[in-house]
Amino acid sequence: MKNRLLLLAAALALAGLGACAGIQPPQPWQKGDLARPQMSLNADPLEARFSAHAYFSREAATGGAAVGGGGCGCN
């Protein structure tokens, strides 16, 4: 009974790993669709920029969003 459960678990694990094999990077002709503004994570780029500026000013830190300066908010 224990061997059957172990064999079943191994078979399910192998079947699950087979599903990961079909993932491919986007082809060159598909990159135009991915570059559309609707595909961006931020709906409003200007609002995202202001948010990032306020965040980095409050945290007195920089980095990650190409924001220069310190925590004073004077950049």
C-alpha cells in the first residue's frame, strides 16, 4: 500500500513537471503586442512617477526607479 502511494505521488509529480516544458519566450513578431500602453503595469505613467517621487522622498532613499537625490524632496 505504501509503495503504491509513493508510486502515485511520483507519477503525479512527473506529470506536473511535464506541463512546464512548453513555455517559450515571446517571438520577435509578438513583442509589438507586448509593447502596447495597455500592457503596462501602471495605468497612468505620470501618477506613477509622482507616487515614486513621494515614496522615495518619504523614505529618504533612492533606487529602483531612477530617482536621484536624497530624502529632502528637492531633486
